[in-house]
Amino acid sequence: MALDPIWKQQLVLVTYGNEFFKNQLSFSTWVNHDIFQNCLIQFRSLKTQHLLAQHFQIWLETLKTQGFTQLSLHESSLLENGTNPNPNIELLPFTHFIVAHSPQKKVAWIFGQELAEWYTADNEYEIPASQQLKSRLVTMWDFELPTPLIKQITLDLNRPNWDSINDYLEKEIFNQPYVTNFTVQELTSAYYTGTSNSDDQSLLPQDYYAEISHEFLFKLEQLDQQIEKSKQQSNSLTAEMQAFSQKVDELFSKLIVKTANHYKEAKRKVTLGNSPFDNTEKLNTDHKTIASTKSVIALIFITLVIGALVYYFGF
């Protein structure tokens, strides 16, 4: 099952939001980010159901004044059953959730929806198409994390080995025979690289290239969508392909977390070959060392001679 595209809004909120917390990025440069077109996010209290902020700009500005200094993204599978204190709110099974960090506490922001007291059917009520909003309206609810969950959240903040991530994805996904049935394009989309005419296209702040993240987010999303399309066209997948599809989703979800929390280091190491000048430089160094040694010996010899002359002749 392809990941809900809401992960892109979450990724932008975390990465751009952290730059805002550090006073390195003003809202004027990204409040109209293309990723938020046709998507409105509200923020409410899970305990009281009060509306806290009607837009992410107000949400982030208030968090900053309250002493929050960092945002991070995590997989929803970390959340334990029974952690929802409000039975009137149904937490939605989106893949990720955001955590706001302050020195005193860590608060989760989870997607959910209010349950209508007068509607008792199991399936969600379908509003007539002509009455539906053009923009997607979603709500994030706050939930202060207990200590056991904080320990799990902290693990996602450990710096990953991006070279190992690169090698693992190539081996486990893109070098597998299943991928030959799909067309995974090269990374040319300005949507990820921020090279379009607009300055607010990239999913990550443009001061950081984040080579590995940009490349694999783009390729995994394509692969994920094509597998889902193939499934819809044939109404089923083989057992092997179903397992591979699940693996793609799992690694895609994990990569999104690593990118949100550590995108600044997401670069491949550059390994240079031996320089053709290495031996020459070593030879020059050896010559300098030999010459220096000879000079020291000559100086010692001259000093001894002068000392002997002074001793015997009283100079």
C-alpha cells in the first residue's frame, strides 16, 4: 500500500520548522511552499479539543515562544495502544507523527479526526462530491509523551551512517529483479532538488544538498506508486511481489524519518584515488629529511672543532 502523501507536508514542517527555530529561515521564504497547496493543517488539543492554531505558521511561532527548540519525525508504529486519552478523537493510521522538543517535555502531534456523536455506522460518512472542500483539511492533535516513549523517540535522533543506508537500499531494493518490471527515472525532478523557477520547491531547505535523501526519496516514491498502480490494474500481486512491496513501504517510511531528522549529513563520502604526485611528494619529503640530517651533522662537527681549538689554543 503506497504511503499517504501527507508525509511530504510533515517533512517540510520538520525541516523548515527547525530552520525557523534557529532563526535561520523566515516564514516569508516558505509560508507559501507549494507542498501546502490544497492542504490545510489545523492544530488542536487532544484533551480539550480546543482549536490551538488554524495554520502552521501560528503553530510554529507559538511553539517557539513556549520554549520548544526542535522538531523531529517518527514512525507511528512507535505509539503504544491505549495512549489516546480522548475517545472522541480517532487517531488516523498515517505512517508518521511529529514530536516537538523542549527542555521540559516532548509533545507528539498526531493526525486524527473528531467522531460525530450522532453517526454510529462503521464506515466513514461520504459527503456528496459537490459539497466537498477543494482543499484537504487535516488536524494534528497534541499528546505529551510518557517516559517509555521518549526513550524510543531518542533513538531516532542518533546520527545514521548514510553510506550504509545507500548501500543497503541499492542491494535490497534497486538491485532486486522485481525492479526490472518498473521504470525508475533518474533524479531530474526540481520538486526535490529545488532547481525550479520558484525558491520554495524543494522538500528540504536549500542550503543542504542532501544527495542520498533526495535521490532515494524520489526513486522510492516512484517505485512505490508504480507497484500500487500495478496492483490496482491486476487486482492482485504474487506473494513474492507482495512481500517486496511491503519491504519498499517499510524502507521508504524509515528513509523519510532519517531524512527529516538528519538530512544535513545525507551526503556520500568522496573517496579519491591515489594521486600521481604521491610518490614524488614522498620523494621530495625524503630528500628534505636527508638534507636536514646532513646539515645537523655538519653543524655538530663544526661545533666540536671550534670547541677543540678553544681548549688547546685558548682562543
